[in-house]
Amino acid sequence: MIINGPRTRLHHLIEHSATIRPTAAALTVGDRTLDYAELWRGVAAVGAGLAGLGLGRGDRVAVFAEKRIETVQAIFGTSVADGLFVPINPVLRAPQVGHIVRDCTARLLITTTERLASLLPVLSGMASLEHILIIGPPPQHALPDGGPRIQTLESVITAATRAEPNPTPAGVDLDPAAILYTSGSTGSPKGVVLSHRNLIAGAESVAGYLRNDHHDVILSVLPLSFDAGFSQLTTGFLAGAHVVLMNYLLPAEVARLCQRHGVTGLTCVPPLWLQLISVEWPAEARERLRYFANTGGRMPRSTLAQLRTLFPTALPYLMYGLTEAFRSTYLEPAQVDLRPDSIGQAIPNAEILVVRPDGSRCDPGEEGELVHRGSLVALGYWNDPVRTSERFRPVPGLTDGWRQSELAVWSGDRVVRDEDGYLYFVGRNDEMIKTSGYRVSPTEIEEAAYATGMVRDAVALGVADERLGQRIVLLATENGHPLTPTALIAAMRRELPLFQVPSEVIVREELPRSANGKYDRTLIRTELRS
């Protein structure tokens, strides 16, 4: 048992807090709350059950379920059994789930009775899949003979109670712990392989600058398959905080849960923040919130201003990250008024470089690619050496002859560093708009649209044009009042140089989003081409 020893495996986060504050609230879903001792016993029991099925070191366990206590126990129990957990976003459809289970050659799938019915057609014939464990009652459905064995998770745990759980597998912190699937701008979703060290170092870093401790109540709104969503668990359990899980449906429910549980920390993506500022927040919920954090894209200035009015005593943290390095930068609250457009500086225990194509360092004010080095750099893309070699490359400028090359993540994101070392996001290499001989960041266009107060959502894209190279198209939704393209273009024309003004505005009721809640630029771009 971990008491004062190092936390080198993911499940040590829970085990350690269970030894220090066993009766403190750890995890809540609905009306059910477990303290740390109860949570740890459940995690250890799942680990013993998986080991009893023969799960071996490095075997993959796919977890496809909504947020519930068993989902968390399955994820951390996989760590106990020395496997790799693969969380699958519960909003994905059967073909997407099938792709992930097949791609990672999962040996075991944990899901619910309701979800299994839709998965049966895509799971048939998967040679690697040996076991399906059901959360809840036994299913009425079955796979053909010779397929994976289907049984309940509870029955597997019960069968393992005769054996003593082994919570300390024979591994090291560099061993793979998880595969998080993330969609790129092209191609199928790719699995980012994260080590135990990545996850623990990320928890220590983020919990450090957010100042999380055992007094915090953290509302988990984002999917656990999303790195920022999973970070709500790791930072919370590291700090001994109380984590409340929410299966997001309506924005008003977020405010209600914040009031009910006395939530002190809330992290969302910009599209979700845009919804949350439109609901009525009880005074108790507004006053209790200690901090709010943004990730997954730049928060519009107007939204940030509204949030600061809504939560006058809460500290705002603006964060930037990529799944390949978990988190990368944050802007401390004291700098928000001075540098509202900045993504901040490197998080603790990370170094952020801004480099030219040849790897040399950019000067202040010079645009370059963001490169992340440090203990949060992932191990690579699962079973994909080509894409791994493209993104994970040696640290530029590290030329000591006596050491092996250290790999960094070359993000593909364009940034600028100012004289004081603060970073500003410009855009992705594959999203920059080249028009009339200029390179234009979609962020600049979108920020101008938000500043008019006329739009709720905005996404700017470049569309091929023989004369301009690319023309700028802006997709937007109304912000409570009728919106016409002519009026929005006229308002933006007063604030932007002519080459940055959209040539076309398309008004929609809603903009498509990815499974993680971000704007789905790839789908929008595809729809524009069709």
C-alpha cells in the first residue's frame, strides 16, 4: 500500500488519498457518493477481477460507458491490473467505437447493457476481443459462438474476492497507461499513448497552478476520453478533492449541480462557456466558485468579460493544451487583464519553444511553431510509426554529444512570443487562411465577429479562390436577435482591414461540434466543399 512512497502508477493517486483522508468524499454521481476508502476498494476489486481474467501487462481495456462510478473504477482498475485503459466517448456511434476497439486490439471491453446492443454488429469477428464486461444486469443479447465471453463486471469482481488484490504491479512510471483517441484534421482518429508518468506529472502540474487541495469540489463536465476532461479526475484525486461527475445534457443543469454540491472548480471549452453564460446562476453557486478554466480553443474576450461579471470572486485560468502533451500553457489570473489574448507561459515542469521550420529559435514577435518538451510528452501514436515520427521529433537545438536525442511534440500550432515570454496563439498550420498574399488567423476573424455582440458562435475558414488564393467564409449563429450576413459584414468592416473581412457569412441555427465539444472544423470544411 502506498502511504508515503512515490506515486508512480496512475491508481496510486486514489490509493494515496485513501490512506490520508479515507472518509473524505471522493466521487459523486447523482445521489451516490463514495469516500476515498470506498473508491479505492472498488478500484482494487476491479483490478483483481481483470487480473483474474488473465489481463496481462500492456493489454488494452476499452471502456465505453457514460460517466458513472463503475466507469472510473474500470479505468483506474485497469491500472491496478497493469493494462492500458482506452476511454471511448459515450456519444460516439457504433462504427466509431468499432474502429477504436479494433485499432487498439483491445482484449477486453467494458460497457453497459444498453450500449452493447448497438455494438454487436461491429464487434463480431474481432479476433483480439476476448471478454466483454457489462455494467449492470446481464444482457439479453449474444455474439456468435467463438466470440468474446460476455459477463457482468460484478460477477468478475465477486469471483476475484477470494484472491488478494495486487495494487502494485511490477512496472515503472514510463510504462504505457492509456490510449486517448483524438481526431486530427485529416484521416481516422489516432490513439495517443500516455505513460503513467505523463498522467501523474500532468496532474501535479495542473493541480499545482490551479492550487487544488482537499477543500475543492470539482465538477467534471467534459468527456473523460478528452485529455482535459480526464484531467479533472487526476488533479482531483491527487489533491484529495471531491469530484462530481456530470453527463452533460442542458446548461442549466451545470448551474444546478454547482449549487447543490458547492462546486469550487469548473473547466469547460469555449462553446460550452457560451451556453453557460446564458443561464440563470443561483447566487450561492456564483459565490462559491473559486476558479473557472478554459481549454480547447481561445475564449472570446466578450465571453471572458461576461464570465468575470457572472463569477466576480472566481479566478480565471486560460489554458492551452494538446492531447500529445496533456497540458502545455496557462495564463495566470493576474495577467488576464494585461494580456487577455495570451495563452500564457509553460505550465510547471514543461518548456515551450517557438521555432522556425529549420528548428532555430524565433525572436520575440516572430511567428513560429510551438514545440513542447518535458515529462508530459506522450509516447507516440498507437501502432502508427509514420505519424509518430512526423509529430514526435528531437528537441531543436539540443545538441549535447553525450546524450541520446530527447523527443518533443511539434504541435503544428503557430504562435508568437512577446518580449516578456508570453505566448499568443495564431492558428494551426493546416487552418491558416492565405488570402490576397496575407496569412490570416481564423482566430482574428472570429474575435472580430464576437466583438460585434451579434453572434453566439463563429468559425472562420479559408475556401479556395482563383483570384485571392483563398476567400474567407464565416459561419455564425444568432446571439438572441435576428442576424443578417450584410449587417455582420458591415460591422466587421468597421474593425478589420479589408483583406480580413469575410467575403461570405453563412448563418446557421447551430454549428457542428466534435465529441469533445469543440467546433468541428473538419466537418464544416467538408460541408462547404460539397
